[in-house]
Amino acid sequence: MATKEEILRELYPEDLFHYADGLTLGEAKVLQETRRLIEKHLRPVINEYWEKPDFPFEEFYAVAKGAQIMNNPKLFEGREGSWKPSELYIAFLYLELARFDASMATFYTVHGGLCYNTILLGGDERQQKEFLPKLAAFDWQGCFALTEPLSGSDIAGGLATTAERVGDKWILNGEKRWIGGSDTADVVPVFARDVADGKVKCFIVRKGAPGYHAEPIPHKIALRCVRNGHITMKNVEVPDSDRLVNINGFGDVARILTFTRADVAHIAMGVTCGSYVSALKYAKDREQFKRPIAKFQIVQEKLARMQANAVAVIAYSTRIAEMQEKGNELMLNSALAKMHNSLVMRETVALARETCGGNGITLETDVARFFADAESIYTYEGSHEVNALIVGREITGLGAFV
């Protein structure tokens, strides 16, 4: 039987400083099984779905349910009673998914990050018990509806979707945009402004609710497998029992985003590592001038830079995960991690594409998907500029948003 260290060295040869060693043996085995199922179910179809474009639901669920990536008993050894696996495992799960494909990791962060954490942090015990087990088992699909057509970075003040209480229910009206999985989700946490007090609150809209319509956004050049949607809500009724009782202002929303912003730093980590290992394989296999291009100095310099970048993003993600595990909810740290990792990711996918030459723009090398998808990751969950302003405010004590 392989030791934990042997499993991790095989899974993540780019982790030269062995940050993954903090994982338990059980967590390493779940990640190993996740890799096996990705190669079996998703690898053969990913390029086909990227070109369609569409999401491979059957194949993804074969991985998620087969490995029990959110609720495997091995993940809860020593943490019985917790609703979540360890933050370090979550970071390396994102690495595992994004190292293969950014759309798979993005689908997961919408479901298992944004939606799950919204209900975990915003719901009461009854709501947690109703929704979280079904989400963790992937019996229900969840998404997260915050961004609007006219409000992205300024959503805190610009959120225009309204909620009006009428008796024991709420009436929602408005639009949301760029909502991943919004046309297929069973559970949609929708953020809306209470017309009575002006505060942002959250409401669970269930699949099939009258007045709710979601249309996939076409013509994307990135995250093509993710079904980002434009939601229109006209007098959508939500019972008061489906209002998340612990979300009573944008400060509560910001607390959720602090956690999930770190998740996107982990996705950037995965894309960095995935593009590097794909370029490394290509460089070893591709021959020019009667030798592998990996034997040329200029190519080795690119590979060395990509390897260094991989170590750096793993370091950021590992540390932010360790801090979150201790209960720290530091906006500065998650903003810095997302800003750094996505910036480094952007450089790495460009170096990987360069290494593959003209073949780097074809899907066969995998690098093209990473190269295109990186642009979305660089922007969502707080653009580079917004995260820089969060960091700048914290280190100077001076806000510069407007």
C-alpha cells in the first residue's frame, strides 16, 4: 500500500516544497481517486464539450459522486460533526479540478463554494440540514446569483434586484448576469435589496419557480463549458422560510466572498500547475532540430519560470487555507491571494502557450483551454484591480475605490 507521501509525489510533482504534506492519508486517497475518475470519465470528452460548448454533467457527476469529493467519510476523520472537509483538502481539490480544466473547477466553486458557503454561513440550523447534505451528495445542483447586468465591481452599492415582503412570502424582481449553472440549478441563492429597509438579503429560489427565467450567455471565448446565464425574475415568490436568516446586509455577503475569493485563488493555482505540466510534457515529446525542444536553453528557462510560479501559487493557497482552518476571515489575505495567484497564472499560461508554439492554440495540447480560461479567472470573484484596491486600503488605511 502506498504511503501518503508516495501518493502526493505522484499526484503533484510540481509541488517541490511538499506543501501537500499537510493533507491526511484519507484526503490524499480521495484526491487520488478523483484523479483516476477524471482521467476515466472527463479526459476523453473535455475538448468535445469545450467546443460545443456545453457542460458534461454525466461525466462530472461520475467523478464527484464516485469519489464523494464533498462528503467522503475519509474527509471527516477527526472532524466529525463538521459540515465541511478541511480547508487544505478543499484547496487541493480545486488544484486537482483546475489542473485538469478550469470550467470543472468553476462549476464546483459555484456549487460547493459559493452556494454551499452561502447556506452554511447564512442559514439557520433547519436550512443547513435541509440543503447542505443534498448539495454535498450532488443530489441537488446549486448556484449563486449576485452579479447584475449593470453592477459587477460596484455590486455592494449598485445591487438593484428588489425583494418585497407580502405576508409570509417575498416577491423578487430584477435581473442577474454571469450566473454559472443558473438554467439547470435546483437551488439558487438570490441576493436582493429589501424595499422596506434597503438592506441586502438572500433568498433561496427553487427550480421551477414561476417568474424565474435563465438564459445561457452565448459566444464566450473562455470557460466555455460553464453555462453562465442571464436571469430575469418577474414577481418570483419565495416563502419567508427560504430567506437565509443570517444575511441582513452586504457585510454578511462580504464574509461569504472572503471565503470564496480564496477558492478562486486555488483555481488559479490549479490552472498555473495544469498549464505548466501540459507544457512540460509537450516540450519533452516535441522534437525540432533532431532533439526534444526541452533540451534547448530558452525552453528550459520558460519551464523553470513556470515551475517557480507553481511553487509560489501553491504556497499562497496552502497558507490561506491554513489561516481559514483556524477561523481567520481576513479580507486582506484572500484578496492578496486571489490577486497574486491570478496574476501569476496569467503569466504562466502565456509561457505555456509559447512553449507549445503554434500547437499551443489547439485543444490537443490542453494549453489552449488554460490560456483562454485564465482570462475569466483573472476577472471573476473580484477583478485584479478591485483586489488590489482592497489590499491597498488595508496597507495604507486609505480607501481609493471612488
